[in-house]
Amino acid sequence: MDGATLTKTAPVLILLGPPGAGKGTQARMLEERFGLVQLSTGDLLRAAVAAGTDAGKEAKSVMESGGLVSDGIVLAILKDRLAEPDCAKGVVLDGFPRTTVQAEALDALLKASQQQIDAAISLEVVDAQMVTRISGRFTCGSCGEGYHDTFKAPKTLGICDNCGGTDMKRRADDNAETVISRLDAYHTQTAPLITYYDQKGVLKKIDAMGDINDIAKALAEIVAPVTV
Ligand code: ADP
Ligand code: ZN
């Protein structure tokens, strides 16, 4: 694959963990704090679904059932996004790679730009609690800030702390049944990547069951040295 704008020195970080582990929340914080670009294949796929592209049409039903979208579609979407100039600042991959095929394709892509993975960070969580976490979550439709009914409610109900927006959105796949399929897909197809990155010597694990800010602090300790 070519066309990526990643430069030799641009940091490349991967966040691994099941749905609900907090990858999106933490990726956004890393983006703000370290000037990295959050690349969420889930967000890119949802945008494709909303735009009604061919890829979006194919992805829609798979996403609603909690399965994984085909590697071909995901890789095409990711590759296009990586080719945009802002990615030269460095990227936090959130929700990608999710299969061994995707991980190998990423390796090839990075090799072509003489780039490597600085860290693959596994957010370690207790599975049984992910259903509660996911079922309570929602996002500001204007700025994308993430919230949770119990764990991170906005200061004023219905109003975004970040931008004052009132258009809060809940994802169609954030319901108990779909979450169980998503957790299953994670364990069978994505969890093997923990070993994959451990063998490459880039794996870091952090406890992600605690307070959002404590997790952000633990992540920053890993990320700061690679972004200087
Ligand atoms: P979560 O991590 O909470 O499951 P995401 O927004 O990352 O949420 O993904 C939502 C859905 O989008 C997934 O359940 C899957 O169907 C699809 N998806 C996202 N990223 C990928 C990927 N890298 N490979 C295959 N499917 C993906
Ligand atoms: Zn907002």
C-alpha cells in the first residue's frame, strides 16, 4: 500500500481492548494532549454508513449485528484516511487493527513509509462490566465528546460540557444483545493481537477499570516519551 503521509518520525500508537474499554475516550485525550490524530475505524465506518457510500451500505448490517466489517472495506477506508496530510503529526489507532489480516496489512503500510509502531497499548478491563459501560454511553453530536449516564454525566443534563451542544446521540449498536456479539468478535478475532504485538516487543498493558483521568495518566506515561 502506498499514499500514506506518515513520516519517519511520526508516532504510531495502537489502542487495543474490547468494546467499552474506553479506547475512544482515551484516544481523544491523547489527540488533545499530544497533538496526535485519532483514527477510529468505527467512526470512519459510521460516516460511510451515514453518507450512503457502497462501503457504508455493505458495512451497515454487519455493524448492526455486532460482527466485524470485512478486512477489504476497513483497509480501504483506513488507507484513504491515513493519506490525509494531518496524519503526518502521528496517529492513535482506535479500533484498528481488529484482525490478524489487518495487523499484517498495517505492518506492510508502515514499512513502506519506513515507519514503525511505537506502542500497542492494551486497555485491560473486566468483560462482565462492559455491557453496563456501553449501554449507558452517549456522545455529543456537535463536538463528539463522549459521556456516560453513570460514569461521566454532563454537568447539566442534556448539555455538552465541552461545546454547549444539546444534540446527544446514542449508537444503534450500543444495546445489550449487540454488545454480546461485539465482545465475542473481540475475543475470537481481536484478542490474538495482544500476543501478536507482545512478540514484536511493543505491547504495553494498563489497568483500564479505574477513573478516566487515572487511566489517561498511565497512558500519558507511555505516550510522552515517544512524542518528544
Ligand atoms: P467498539 O470498539 O465500541 O465496538 P467501534 O466504533 O470501534 O466500537 O466499532 C463499531 C463497529 O464497527 C464494530 O462492531 C464493527 O462492526 C465495525 N468496525 C470498526 N472497526 C473495525 C475494524 N477494524 N474491522 C472490522 N470492523 C470494524
Ligand atoms: Zn459537544
